[in-house]
Amino acid sequence: MTEPAVHVLRGLLREGYASHRAAHAFLELTYRCNLDCAHCYCIHDQAGEELSTVEWCRVMGDLAAMGVLYLSFTGGEVFVRRDFLDLAAEARRLRFAWSLLTNAAAIDEGRADRLAALRPCAVAVSLYGATEATYRAVTGRPGGLERARRGVGLLVERGLRVHLRAPVTRRNAHELEAMIAMAAGWGLGLDHDPDMTAADDGGRGPLAEALDGEALAAYLARYRGGAPAPVRAGASHVCGAGQVLLAISPFGDLLPCVAFKRPVGNLRRTSLAELWAGSPFLAELRSLRVRDLEGGGAWHCPGAAWAETGDPTRQRDYARRRSALAGAAAAASALTR
């Protein structure tokens, strides 16, 4: 997305808080994936009938009618759906700005060519390591690094705007510098984050992949500069979930966002406009303010908190650890002044 477009979208998101006008929708096309990452919050084998091509096209029409401007296609892995590029073409026809998240393993010459013709605002690609051994340890599949490198290379060759991102886990943290160097070889930066969240069903398996206390402290000191906990005004909104952002699951459930897997209702039974305007759950979520949150709201995600604790206002483990480390760093800094 160009800088002027980003500026416009951010302005609309700010205005949307007052009117609850959704500007950005995440379309979870499938929970199926060609990888099996230990840290992934997604439950890949969920039972249910995925929305068909026709149903997704109708959903996009409803989103356009509601005034949504930006779509993010995500999963699972979007290329597991054979109709993904047809759905992207429909988004383009409806004049949405749009992007996708992929692991790039399934991108070949033909798919790269079609993506280039459809002109997404961005292609976000997740990377998991700098060696085949680490890639396999993280993703549970052989040959992943080679396929990802080929996919990213094809995208870069066609001039697509590629955003590389990496979850930093106990299995790949030792290769982070090598991943940064790999990204630089394509002329790209690498966004990286050690925040692990509970699985969508509340399972704690992904949390076991998080950096331990010493490793997290070392990561923060090196890559975040020992930044203090952010101070948030008590009267401010918690986040955009259910306010200016929404998500739709592969089975047609309206969700507050991709991280908040509590269904508002199902689009096969109730219209999107009716759910968005009339949901008591969304009204309750929209009323939340930072002052309602345990721990002051630093590094707070209500969806991740709900998955981990069952309560969107509770402080989750990562936020508690970050706050403790920030406090210790601030105290140490004060002693050296």
C-alpha cells in the first residue's frame, strides 16, 4: 500500500471508532495448511463446511456495501484453496485494496504471474528459519526453506510489495540474525516478534514455544532497546477489534478480529449488516476501555487474552512478562543515572 493510501486508511480507522464503521476485514479462507507449525494458534482440522467460492463472493459484496475498504486474505494457508486467485480477482473487481498472508511454499511461476497482474497492496510472507533443519523443526515439514526462498524470489522478481515476518520461538531464535541477512539479500527488511498466543481453542501448546525469561530479556535488550511499557490513556479504546476491524472464518462466522475467535454470529443464517449493528457481544466489546484492563493495557490483546484466560480483560502471560522486564530495565537504568 502506498504511503498516501496508508494515511487515508489510518484516518478512516480513527473516524470509525465513533461510528463503528468497519474499514478493514480479514477473510480467513481456510484453516487448512501445508505446514504444521508447533507455535501456530490455528486449529487446522476443524470440522465444518468452508464457504464456497460463490458464498465468499457474496460476502465480499456485502462488505463492499457496508463500506469496508481493505481486505486481508489469510488462513491457514490461502493457496490450499484452489479458488484463492479467483477470489482475489473478485476483490480486485469490487475495487477493494487487498493483501494476503502466505508462507510462500506454494508460489510458483504461474501463481506469481497472476498475483502480479492482480496487484495486491502487499504480500506478507512468514519465515521460520535460515536453515533447512530449523525450518523443519518449526514447521514440521521437510523442504520448507527451499520452497519459501523460491516463492519469495518469484514475488520480488515481479516487483510485488513483499513484507517478511518471522515469529521468534525457542526453536529459531538462534537464527534470527541469519534470517535478517536473508531478507536483506532480497532488499527487504524483516519484522519479527516473540509474542506467542494460546491456540484458538485455548490450548497452551503454542505458549510452550515462547522464549524463556532469559532469552526474552536478551531479545528485548537487543531488538527493542529495553523500551519501557507503553502508557495508555484509561479512557482510550482497547483496540480496533469489533470497532473498525472484523474477521470472517472459513465457515462463515463473523469474528471481532482474527485473534478473537468468539463468534458474533454466522453469515449463513444472519446478514452481516444485522450482526454488525445489532450484536450485544460487539456492543459490550466496544464499551471496553483501557481502564478496564488488568495490568494497565500494555501489550494487551483482548482476543489473545480471551483464548488464554477466558476473559478479554485479563492480563496474559506475555504481557505480564514484558511488563516485569520493562520494570526491571527501568529500575536498573535509574540506578545508573
